[in-house]
Amino acid sequence: MTAQVETAVRGPEAYSLARNAIAAMEKAGVWPTPLNFELWIHYLGDPEGPLGIEIKRLLAEDAVISDETSEMLAAEFLPRGRLSEEIRDAGAVLDRELASVSAAIAKAHKTQTDFGETLADASQTMDTAVEDASALKSLVGGLSTATQRVRRETASLEKRLESSNKEVARLREHLEQVRRDAMTDALTNLANRKAFDERLEQACADAGRTPLTLAILDIDHFKRFNDTWGHQTGDQVLRYVSTILSRVCSGNRFVARFGGEEFAIIFPGESPGAVMAALEHIREEVSSRSLRRRSTNDDLGAVTLSAGFAEHLPSEGAAALLERADEALYASKRGGRNRVTSARALENAA
């Protein structure tokens, strides 16, 4: 939460801000869920912030702000969300484990030091002890007791370390799952925008050693599905398309839900011809069947995709590559939809 919003929700204007958030959600047709309420509080409290700008863009485009869209916005723009809480909780457990292990090691170290001192004392009294049976017996008894104490402390330390290793392994697995969840779109199970941005940045950094192509795909007339059949049917369409994309984009290809009804595919090391063939295959497979609404069995008709792709240029950054792929996508839209356009073909024709 920004300092500006933090101040607002803890000041006299908090009630007014809350009422305005409810009114704004109602006007935009957004359900007043706790997550949406938090998003709109941030949006109205800091309208020129990154979240405010993104929500204004979605509203200007009449985009549907579904639960999945809200989850995506929260994951990207609310840094104190569930992920941060999960990490903080895991960090607290790890701190406790490390403190416990540190105490066990310190105790074992003290026992080892005491044992060393006992051995030193035994060495000094050995000469006289051998002439006195009772003294020798006492000496041996003391060494035996000290040895047993060291063994107990060592066994306790080993057991504690084994337990801590298991706990740390559990925490590592848990945090890895949290990281995967934070990088996954909840509706489609594809990578989300955050994961895509990170992968594209890395791919552009590595592109000097291998070819790189970026494609952007958009479901044609998606708003019509939502307006006619409702958001649940729109979600059904998104899952249908994502299933095909996931199947086609195996291996080194990286596919993500870019936002709303848009998807992105990163093709590392593939020729433009191979990319065009893959996109045409996706387009044809998506449109090859007529979907039916699950709840009523109504015929939804065929779903079509428009796509555009751009090959990475030397020293080109992720933003520039994304812009050229996006321009190719909109050329497909302008050209009648349900087609694939290459950015190179556009640039050669210009």
C-alpha cells in the first residue's frame, strides 16, 4: 500500500473513499468482493499510480474485469498480497529453525570444551593415579561420565540437525509452490503476465546467441461471448484456447496469458517459417470445432484467433519487441481477423 493510500484509509476521508469505491465498482459493473474493494481503494486513492493507470486503461477499453482479471491485477500491483505473507511466514519459521540449531550447536560446543578440559585434567593426574587404585578408578569414572555426556549431546545435535534439514526442505518446497502459484494464471493454468515479462527480458538478453521470435494472439470478438452468454462462458472459451496453446507450445516454447483474452508465445531458436507454421496450426485447430455452452448446450459457434509475430532485432529490448509484435497483431485485426501477420512483412511493405 502506498503512503498516500495508507494515509487516506486511516484519516477522516476514509469513509468517503470507501463510498466512492463502492459507487465506482457499481458503475463499472464490478462485483464488490473484498479483493475488488481493495483494488478500487488503491485505484481511487492513487489514480495516477501503476494500478490506477492500468484500471483506467481497462475501463476505457470496456474490458471485463472478472475475478481472474482482479487476481492478475492484485498479483502485479498489490505487493503486500498473499505471496508476501506466505514468504514472511516461511521466513519466520526459518528464523526459528536457525535459532534452535544455533543453540544446539552452542550447547554441543560447550560440552566438547568441557570434555577437553576433563581430558587435560586426567592427563595431569595420570602419573599419580596409577599408584592409587581408588584414584585411578575415580579418574576412569570421570572420563566415562564425560564421554557419555558428549555422546548424548552429539546424538541430540544430530537429531536436531536432521529435523531442521527436513523442515528447511519442506519450507523450500512450499516456497517453490508459492512461487509457481504467483507465476501462474489461475483460470488457464498458463504462465501469467509477471512470469511472461521476466521470461521475455531474459530471452532478449540471450537473443544474441540464439534467434528469438515473439507472438501475440487475441481471441476475436471475445467481448461478444461475454455480453451474449456471460462471463462463465467467456471463461470456458479462454480455457479451451489455453488448452490448445499449452499442447502446441511444449519444449522450449513459452506460452502465457498476456491479459484478458490475449496470449503471448516466446519462440526461442526457431525460424520465422517454423513460427508461422506453428501459429497457423494453432489458429486452424482453435477454429476447427464449434463450442457448446456447458450449462445449456447452446451452440456458441467457432472461436477464431488473430495473431502477430516479430523477430528479435540486434540489441532490441523487450518493450520494443513487444510493440512490434503487437502492431502485427493489430494488422491481423484490421485485415479481417482470423489470420497471422508477420512484423517483417509489414515493415517490408511500408
